[in-house]
Amino acid sequence: MLTRSPIEHVIRVRVLKAAEWLRRDDIRVTEAAFDCGFADSNYFSRQFRQVMGVSPREYRIQHRRK
């Protein structure tokens, strides 16, 4: 079992919620970051890449709903 700190868990939950929103065309990356509780879009991008393995922009391109 992988043990995460409470903050790592919160970041993961926020990133996964942002990933849901990034599959939509009508929400900007920065807007998704702020709506998920990240005050800094650069920090959000770093955390997103760490959790998801790709940048938010790359994720959106790969998972855009058709």
C-alpha cells in the first residue's frame, strides 16, 4: 500500500477533478486550476504533471471529448 501525506492526497483529488474539467472544451486550464483550489497556475501545472504524467495542455489534447 502506498502511503501519502494528507496534502499529497488533497493535491491528487484536486488534480483529478481538474482533469475531469479539462476534458471539456469550454474551460481554460487556468480556470480549472483556480476552481480546484490552486492559487498559482504554474504550481498547478507542476502538480498536474506529477500526478498525471503529462501537462494539463497535453492531457486536454489527448482526452478532448469529440
